[in-house]
Amino acid sequence: DIQLTQSPSTLSASVGDRVTITCRASQSISSWLAWYQQKPGKAPNLLIYRASILQSGVPSRFSGSGSGTEFSLTIGSLQPGDFGTYYCQQYYVYSWTFGQGTRVQIK
Amino acid sequence: EVQLVESGGGLVKPGGSLRLSCAGSGFTFSTYSINWVRQAPGKGLEWVASISTSSSYVYYADSVKGRFTISRDDAKNSLFLQMSSLRADDTAVYYCARVQSLAGLDYWGRGTLVTVSS
């Protein structure tokens, strides 16, 4: 199975900060990567697919980049509602896999 | 409005069986692949199984292969997960999620909790 490693595991930032989360794949997955946000007690919400395409309805402060084995999710200006846990997920090959998650806290 | 609603969770003893259901509405159910994803308490997301349109292809995580069976009934807009030989580490919230073609999982249900305990 393809392993996805996210960093950092936890981050704390202030409103207005630029925040970047990275996701590294154990082998190339081209651009077949998605990012999700999950808030406590809720289902995940798709933010980015194909590594860099913003899902409809997602604020433009979210952006994704990367290909191959290195990917990143950036929040351009952190907002109070952006707290939660962020997951990357590869859909290049079955078994699909998720990263272990990055918990984002607002200072 | 696209909706996915899971049901069938509950408390089951180790070694027991349970069948989860997922009802879809607000979209043409038969034209989408659907997945099951689970989340153990306080843990991350784990992909469980996937079924393509017309049930042509099914895929399973190694952790459930041989114990879980994914199926669908497009006439009833429903997805199922038959779980057997359940273990304590199968305890999780189980989500069904729609596959947006080439784009990941775009709609998720609220989940149903399965607890495996004696």
C-alpha cells in the first residue's frame, strides 16, 4: 500500500497567518491526491482534488500544489472557522489511503 | 440536495456480524462509485471498501478483506456493508462517501457507529 505522511501533526497559528501542511507519498501518485477538512463530530469535507483543483464552494484561501510524491495544502489567511483536522488522501491506486492527519488549532 | 444516510450500526460481540446500509438521494445513485470509510474513536480516517457502478469492481482494505462484503442495490439507491468475524479494532464510525469521478470523495454521510465489545 502507498503510505502518506503528513507534517506537522499539529499546528497552532493565529488568525491571518499563512499555514502550510505537507503530505509525502511513499511512491509517485502523479496528481491523484485530495485534501479534506474534518471538524469534531462531523464528516470530512472535500477541499482540493487532483492535487490543486479547488472543490466547488471552498473558499479561495485554500490552495493545493505538488505532484509525484510531495504535496502541500496552504491556507492563505487563516480564519477562525478553519480549525479542525486536515487529511490528504491518494486515489492513484487501490487500496486508497489517507495521511494520519494534521490538527490545526487557532491561537 | 445530495444526501447519504448510513444506518445499521450498534453494539456487537467479537466474532459477530452486522450489516450497514447507506441510502442515497438527490443524485443518480447508479452512476457513481461509492466507498466506505471508517474512523476509530480519536483516530484518523481509514478507507475500507469501494464498489464501482454496476458492481463491476469491488476493492477492500487488507484489514477487512475476507470478512467484509460491499454491495449495492441501485433500484433502491442503497449501498451495503456486510461485516462478519468482527473484532474490537473494527470499532469505528463508518461513513459512506460518493466518489466524484477522478476527484476523490465529494459527499459523505454523517456516519454510523459500530462498537465491537463483549
